[in-house]
Amino acid sequence: MEAPASFSPLSIALSLAMAAVILCQLLLKLFAAATPSPSLPPGCMGFPFVGETLSFLKPHHSNSIGTFLQYHCSRFGTVFKSHLFGSPAIVSCDRELNMFILQNDDKLFKVSYPKAMHGILGSNSLIIAAGDTHRKLRNVVVSFVSWCKSNPTFLHSVDKLSVSLMESWRCQTRVFFCKEVKMFALSVMVKELLGIEANESVGLRILDEFETYMKGFVSLPLNLPGTPYYKAVKARAKLSGIVKEMMKERKKKGLVVGVEKEGDDHENFLDVIMSNWKLDEEEIVSVVLDILLGGYETTATLMGLIVYFLAHSPPNVLAKLKEEHEAIRNGKGKGEYLNLEDYKQMEFTCNVIYEAMRCGNVVKFLHREAIKDVKFKDIFIPSGWKVHPVFSAIHLDPTLHPYPQQFNPWRWRDDKEMSKKVTPFGGGPRLCPGIELAKLEIAFFLHHLVLNYRWKTSSDECPLAYPYVEFKRDLLLEIQPCSC
């Protein structure tokens, strides 16, 4: 008699297999229970679609972290989840996590600015580019910085432009400082980068388009006629056209490196790029616009912050700064230009610049995205989630900086760890390559400013984060020539 079908060898084998699967599932559950899985940080995802973006970007004093971060950090801690710029995100106000993110750029994290920014910056911008493209373009910018610092003509140009600006204020009692220094910064850059004067017709066109270009960075990404974003995209196209036309003219006339210039003309960096770097036309345009962006907007904003904080600080800060520059000036002949050796003596000046970066926060946060699942200590960041390291929260952390709201340049002398606690221009492989050039330019400008003028601001003037720093009235100053 045949065995019942339920006891056939095949049936027994299937039963054993099913039992093995069930046993494995039980073991996996037991193992998972014994080993806690990484969990997302606490937080709030905000409203559907919009998330918490509008609250996150709400304008506030740039020397504060703003109500959004105050509330979220007090409720959820220094690392929390949110929904920003259309995506789920991790916001980090933790110094160790921020440094981890910066040091792992292009490894665990990638640059991930909102798509709307690509329309303004262009796909080859150093801010957006990654991998080999980023390294190639960054090397060009680093070369520009080194070229300027080693070029006496550049140093003379910065010095002369500073003196010229001081002279233009002699008959004035009030100046819109940010407007003035933007023209100053642009004048320095277009002269060295493009070989033109800012007051030439093409220089004025660049200034006008750059004003429109910058306003698009802090606008809603609505690409509709009449909106700031739409105008910024158009301005970028016009700026690109200006640079391309200059390149075309130089190729036609053979104005390249090695060709002797007449009069006061000197070799400019666009000549160097066109002759020495294997870049296509769009890459050259992006490098030029990135250098102008950093040398114009960021440098001018930092200069405004320095002047603002000096006006609102105890008198001993400005007195110490003036003392340093008087000593440098007394060691030079009448009308003698500043040089690199003079710059090396400006130790307190550099501390003033660093402290303004800490207090003023030209760059509040960055846009990154996790390339893969990331676990840092007990913090889990899923692959594809946006990550926003917030610099201002670290710069104004009272556990890292005693009396963080106080503008105190001496803390950079007394605390040898300050450079590890302050990251105003990023870090790791994407550290801003132009900061050293900006410091030199600002130091030369301050030399002439503190030796020639006293100033004060109106009571309602303050730096505001939009999130990029702006002043209410272009930092209106009341100025008075020094009696000495």
C-alpha cells in the first residue's frame, strides 16, 4: 500500500525547508532585537510639500542663530530632521558632525544645491561641480590666488584703489558703505582678472548685471518673467555673453600670455587661463564668474561686517587696530606701496577679520546629500537625504566661545583651538580657495580706512541673514576724517 501523500519524501523535504526558513526569520528577529537599529534624529517635517523651508529661511540678525534654530535645538537637540527645499533633511548644529561631513565630501556626501541654483550658477560652477571637474576648476582658482599674491602689480592696484576711495570721501559726511566697497571689490577683480577698469562701459555693465545676479540667490525659484529668479538667470546669461565676447576679441587680436602690453597694461588672468589651461569656453566662463562672485559679493560683505562690528565694539578694539597700522605706516616712505611683508605684520588685523567671520556668518549653512547610508555615533542619515551643516550655530555656541555675541579679536590670540571651532568658508576638499586673497585685500583696505576716518552707524542698522548677509540700508555710515 502506498504511503499517504502527506508523508512522501518530497513533502517531508518541503516541510523541513519551511521550518528552516521560519527558524532563520526568528533568529533574525532575535538578533535585530538584541542589536538596536540606527534611528533617525528627532525632528519635525513641517507642512506637506513646503516642509519648514520658509521658517528656516526667515531673516534674522546674522550674528544670531535665529528663532528657527533656537526652537529646534532646544526641543530636539543639535541634530534634527526636517523637510527643507523640497526634500527630507538632517540639520546639524553639532561641531563634530559638521567636521565629519566636510571631511567626507565626495566620499559619503556630495554637493546638492537646489536645482533652481543650477540655473543661476551654471552646471560648471565650482560651487556645484564635483569630482574631477571640481578639482580641475578649483586648481585654476587656486592658481589665480597665488598669481595675485605674487604679483606686485596686484598689490599696488589694491593699495591705489584703497587710497582713491578714501580721497573720494573727503567732502562727504555719509556714505553707503556696502555700495562703495562692492564697487571697490569689483574694481580689484575686473582689473586683475579681465584687464579692464570698473568704470569702463563694460565694467559698469558687469556691475549692473552682478547686482541682479546676486538678488536671485535669495529669491523664490519662480522662473516667471519679472521675478528676481528669472532676472538672475537672464543676468547670468548676459554676464556669460560679456566674457565670451572678450575671449573672442582676444583670440582675434592675439592678446595672449607673452604678448607685450603697452603703457600701464599688465597681463591679466583671463589671458593666463586661455593660454595655459585646457578648459572649454563654458568652463572658462564659469571660472571667471566664480572668481568675480567670491571677490565681489563675499569680500564686500565681509568688509561691511568688519566695519559694522568695529563701530559697535569697545574703543580698545579700533585703537589696537589703528596702533598696528600706524606702526606699519611709520616704517614706510611717503607714498610707498604696501607689500607682502607689511601684510605679514598685520596679525591683529587678521584676527579682526577672523572674528568678523565668526560673528557675522557670511555663509550660514551648506547643501549636501548623503551618497549612501551614513552612521555617525548614534546618528543615522539615510542615503538620498539632504544634509545641512549649519556654521552659524557653531560660531555662536557659548560652550565653544565665551560670550559668543561679543566681538573679541583677542580670542584668536588666546585660544589656539579657534581655527578648529570656526569654519566660515567650509573645510575639507571644498575649502574656499579665495579666502587668503580676500584677507589680503581687506587688510590693505583697512590700513587706509583706520588711518583716515572715524565712523558710526545708525542705531537701526544691522547685518541680516536672508540667508546671505545684507544690511538694511547698505550700511549707511556717518564718517569724519581723523585729525591726525
